[in-house]
Amino acid sequence: DAGVTQSPTHLIKTRGQQVTLRCSPKSGHDTVSWYQQALGQGPQFIFQYYEEEERQRGNFPDRFSGHQFPNYSSELNVNALLLGDSALYLCASSLGSGDEAFFGQGTRLTVV
Amino acid sequence: GQQLNQSPQSMFIQEGEDVSMNCTSSSIFNTWLWYKQDPGEGPVLLIALYKAGELTSNGRLTAQFGITRKDSFLNISASIPSDVGIYFCAGVYNQGGKLIFGQGTELSVKP
């Protein structure tokens, strides 16, 4: 039973560039949430996708956008990267209205 | 907005000792979750709590959902070196909704 998988594992980008991160949910899960984790902090909720639509959004600017595909996989896009966007980006999957979220290993994004 | 205060921030204990950490909030939650995160990895779900007053165990781990729905604690008994890591509490208000995380408790175990 495959867990949540994310790609790439590490990424280095330059300020102003755009980045796309990818996530495949745990088998059987239909809901994908994205979190940003700064060093030494707890994860912060970015947004959640269900049935290919954004169901809930946290306090992140419009530079952060996402998409969910019919197979439930998801992408996180960040435009006009800032140095402060450097963080571990975590994808979590869950089932419908369930609260138990299972996380991937994360994508470490460094903006230089 | 909703915030979780997790304490202590860090703990240094001897192998075999018991550990206790807690999480408090000014807002109520309907679900409490406890996660462990190893360096360079994503958080791993340890225990989920769904009812006020609920006490749940998972091996050497025991967690409780506070009666007021504003707090939760996690106990680890007879700690071992592989317990080392950062433990996070997370609260959920709306079913299936976003997780609000605490700042984490970093546990170090001395053999």
C-alpha cells in the first residue's frame, strides 16, 4: 500500500522564479492538503483540494495556487518566489471528511 | 486565529524514563492528533482522539483529549533511543478540515 509520495525531494530556485511541486495521495484517499513548514516551526496550512476544487485555504497569498487531478494527485504552484518561501512543503492526504491526515516526506525548497 | 501552545519546547531524558508533553489552546477543537517527525521526513501520525475525555493508547504511547476540548497530552512510557524526534500536536475544528499545529516538542533520549 503506497503511502503519500512527493516530488521532487529537494529543489533550489532563484528569487522571482516559479516552482511546481507534486503529490500522489495514499491509495484510497481523495483529499489532498498542502502545508508549509519553516525551520523549527510546526506546519502551516496552505490549502486543501477535494473533488478537484479548492475546499479550504489558509493565510497564504495568491502566489500560492494548486490543482487536483481526476486521479486525486495534486500540484502546488508558487509564483514570483521570495527568499521567505524557503521551507519544507508537505502534502497530506485524507479520506473525504476524515480528520486523520497522512503526510509525505516533503519537498525541501530553497530560494536563493 | 486559532493557536496551539505546546510544552515543553524540548526535553532531555534518560533512556527508560517516562515523558509527558501537552498542548493547550484558547479555542476548542473537535479532534486532536499527535504526530512524530524525524529530521528530513514528514510527520507520522501516532494517535487520533475524537471525544472529550477520551484516553487512547498505541503501544508505549498514551494520549488524552481534554474535557474542555482545549487541551491534550501525550505520554511516552519507558523511553528508548528511537523515540528521539519532534512531537507535534494538531487540532481540527471542522471535520475533514485543516490541521492547526503546535510548535513541537523536541525529545532527546540519552542511552
